[in-house]
Amino acid sequence: MREIWLGLPGNFRGIIWLTVGVFILSGVNVLVKILGSKFHAIEIAFFRYLVGFIILSPVFVRMGWEQLRTERLPLHLMRMSLAFVGQVLVFLSVIYLPLADATAFMFTKPIFTAVAAVLILHEAVTKKRWFLTALGFGGVLIMLRPGSDGIDFIALIAVIAAAIWGTANVLIRMLSTTEPTTRILFYYHVGGVVVFLGPALWFWQSPTNFELMLLVAIGGGTTACMFCYFRAFAVGEANAVAPAEYTGLVYAALLGFFIFAELPSIWVASGALVIIGSTYFIARDESKIRSIAENSETTR
């Protein structure tokens, strides 16, 4: 069986890994939405990081402190601060918005990543990239539908969450130049447990045994999702694999309909299509730029 799996093209395996990861994440969002009627998003976030740390702790122990020690703690702290705020806002959007809406708003992350890369990394941007970015923001406006009634506050939270995560992704890119993935995950999870412990106790609602199982499933599912994402982009090319992430909107719409009787509006569907189109071409454009850069390095 292993030989058959490894015999498949790398891009195909990457698509399978990412599709599985997206499906797991959709299931996690269902659990967050169910538990959100009783538990504060901060308490759910605490369990997410605690369970993730426990699952990954054998890897951290095997590495040892010498390999986990970092000289870039300030950058880790900046990235963690953004990620922690973003995580709570994501949970809030999942709890209070229809699943398809919350998922669609999170597809805007690459747009904010592109903008943050210009502001932080001073990356050169082509006119085509600016056009695609503006198009993506147009999709956001379609979903937000600003008008006489104002903007839905929770929808705005979802957009802010995507912006925060998009910026955090740029900081991960900066860290990745010297920090291995395991070290980044170590500080991310340890920081999450420490930061959310106090606030979680403040908002604490004692879970039943069944609810505790669901909270553990959120942490385990999120960790499994991360692993699937890492494997997907490790075995496949980003421009070939990344579009599989858009299956998340299908999962969210189906799960939202059958479990919560939710129906995505025509505005969300239309805006999501615009965002998916713009982010797809942004990702493809970025992949081409990286490929050219890598080829130029190898020919030197």
C-alpha cells in the first residue's frame, strides 16, 4: 500500500493531503460552533493549544532544548501575538456566522499576506498583482455589503481575523529563513498555553465528559490539519496543490446546511467566487516568481 501511495505523482498526493486537512478543519469548525453556545472562544482556544502541545510534546522532547532554543524570540513573540488574537477572532466568526460565510472570509488571507509582504518585506509587486489584490478586496466588499444598514460587526471581525493571519504568515516566512518548523510550532503552542491559561480561567465553564471530548477533538483535529497542510506543500507544488483548499467552502456549505440549517446568501457566494479567483491567480503568480528565483540560484 505504501509503495502504491508513493508511486502517485507528488502533486496528486499533495492535493489529497490538503483535501483531507481542509475536511478536518471543517469538522473542527463544526465542533467550535456547537461548543460556542456554552464556552467562550478564549476557553476553546486554550484547549486547542493545550491539546496541540501535548500531542507534539514527544517531538519537542526528542529535539531537546539545544535545538529548540532561539535567538529570534522577539519575532516569535510578534508572530504569536498576531496568531493568538487571530485565533480568537476566527473562533468568534465561526460561532456567530454561518459556516460558509466564515470560511469564505478566511479565503482572503492570501490577499492580506500579499499586502503585508509589500509593507514588511518590501517585496516588489507587479501591476497584475495589485489588480488581483484590488479585485480580492472587491470580493470582500461584496460579502460585507456596506450600505445604509452598516456592516455586520461579526463579518468585520472575520475580515480582521483574515488580515491578522495574513500578516502572521509573513512573519512565519521571515522566521523560516533560520527557524525549523518544529521550533516555530514549539513557541507557538507553549505561548498559546501560557497566554490563554489566565483568560480561560476567567471565562471558565466546566465541561461535561462529552464536552471535554469535543474540546480535545478540536485540539487534536487542528494539529492533524496542520500536519496535513505541511505534508501537502512538502510533496506537491504550491500552485498545483493550493486550489484544493477551496473545497473547504463546499464542506462548510454542506455541513452548515445539514447540521445548522444554514444557507449562504447570494452575496457571500458571489464575493467568495471573486476572492477565490483573485487569490488563485495571486498564488500562481507568486509560485512563478519563486520558481524563476530558484532557477536563477541553481544556474549561478
